[in-house]
Amino acid sequence: MIVCEICLILVLIFLGVYTSATDIRYGIIQNKVLVATLSIGMILDCIYYGIFAREFAVTFLINLLVISALAVALYAFHFWAAGDSKLLFGICLLFPARFYDAGDKTRIPALLMILLIFLLAYLYVIMDSVYQALKNTRFFGSGKISKNEVITFLKQYVMCFIYLNALSRICSHFLGQIYYENMLAFMFVNIFLAFVIQRKILFRKWYVLLTAVMVNIVLYQKGGTIKDNIRIYAILLVVLLLRYLVSGYNYAEIETNQVKAGMILSVATVLEFQKSRVKGLPVATNEDMSTRLSEEEADAIRRWEQSKYGKEKIVIVRKIPFAIFITSGSVIFLLIRLFM
């Protein structure tokens, strides 16, 4: 059994290191590497769970299914690329389920690994923003916090609070002890949903917001209280506030002739194209993975540079190399399970 576990971990580390290198250098995660390593992983899994670790097979399948669904959701909501979702699936496929069992009450321990992955990514964004500030890198924003911006931020937080508190009451009412045993996992879900709520127009509709308010009222005595979730809401406030403060360093200015397929343009750059007659230029951007440039669009932008309204530089959204955080988070999680 130990030999199988060592082999699974070695394949996991190889997959993580290789994909991290290609993601940082080229911005891609190669499918051929995923297919090759996961094929080896499935063979090892069949031996491991079929012979040596049958008692952990159910735990393995439950965690794999939940994380796979989460990986698809993260891709569907454009938090990262399809390659990142495939890598996360691969990591969970290769992670020996015996190390999920640490005697705690968390039903889906792999969610803690996901929380760790995003925590590392978030710390990277904050530290990188501090580094950019010390370098006097251009801040793509007003540089000052106006009264209107404060009001907008507070409105967004209150809106998130209403929705997430309604969800908390529903979960605590119908899931009972399962909800309270997995508060850390639900904290991650809340932070994830907060970003979705901020970005989707649907949640700003008055009838959708009113429905959430009614849920809070109806389940006021039946579900959990605000006190039960005060830590989650405090963390949510810090996360949203830091995200807002560092957002101005999420952009980079590049030479127009250096634009490539897969890059993401800023809203300001796309607006520059509106007065141009060059065909094939992007007409909109959400500044997320759903609006990555195609090769045809990148070629049109390079032609636009030579046109009447063209410019030598454009602003793109800086891509976070998630592969290294997926790898680091999973390895750290494994070490915690091994030695703690």
C-alpha cells in the first residue's frame, strides 16, 4: 500500500511541477501531459483502492465528485481556464484518500485543500500588489477612494450579506449538524459566491434580492443566527476590501505588437476600438477567462496599431498562474495530513 501511495504522490508532484512551469512560462497547461499522468494515476488507483485501501474508496469517490463539480463551476463562472479545472481534477485523482482521514468532523476534507489553494493565490495577489507599489508601478485606478466608491462598496457588501445569510439559514435549517460540522468549507463557498454575486447582474434584480430578504425573515428563528456566522462575514469583509484595494495592480501595459491569443483586455482598451474600422477587433470584455483573445482578434489588434486610431500600447488583465497554487496547496495539505 505504501508503495502505491508513494507512486501516486510522485506522479502528483511531477504533474504539478510540470504544469506549473508551462503555466508560468507559456500560460497553458498541456492536455497531453494531463492525459499521460492521469492514465498512470487511474491504473495506480485501481490497484490502490481495489486491493490495499478498499475502506477509503468511498471517501475517495465522494471527494473526487465534489471537487470535480467545484472545478467545473469555477470554469463555468470564468474564475480560471479549463486547464486549471482539469489539473484540479487530476490532483484529486492522484491524492491518496487515506490522508483525507485525520479524525476530524469535516465530511469533505478536499474542500480544505481548495480553501488553501485560494488562500495562497490571494496572498500572492496581495504581496504582488505591495511589490508593484514599492516599484512605483502604475496603478490603474483613481488612486483615491471617493465617497461614491465607499458607498458602492458598502452596497455590494450588504447585498452579499443578504444573499449569503439567506443561504446560511437554508443550509443550517435543512442540513442541521452537517452544516455546523463543515463551517470552514461553507466559508470558502461563501467567499466564492460573493464574487459571483458581485459580477452577475441577476443578483441586482429587485425581485431576486427581495426573495433573499424574505428567506431571511421566514427562517429567522428556524435557521442559524448571524452570531453563528460572524467570523465568516468578517472574513468576507476583509477579502472584498483587500480585493478592491489591490485591483488597480491587476493590469499591465504592454506593446500592442506583443499581444497574443489567450490574453484578456481591460475594459478601457476595448473602448479604444469602438471608433476604429479595423475588422475583427473585440467588441466587449468581462475581464475574465470568458473573454480571452482568439488568434484572429490578436491579429486584428496588431493591425489596429497601424491604423488611424491605433496606439503603441494597450492594457491587459494580468493572468494569475493558478497551476502553481493548485500544486502548492495540494502538497501543503498533504504535508499537514502527514505530520499533524
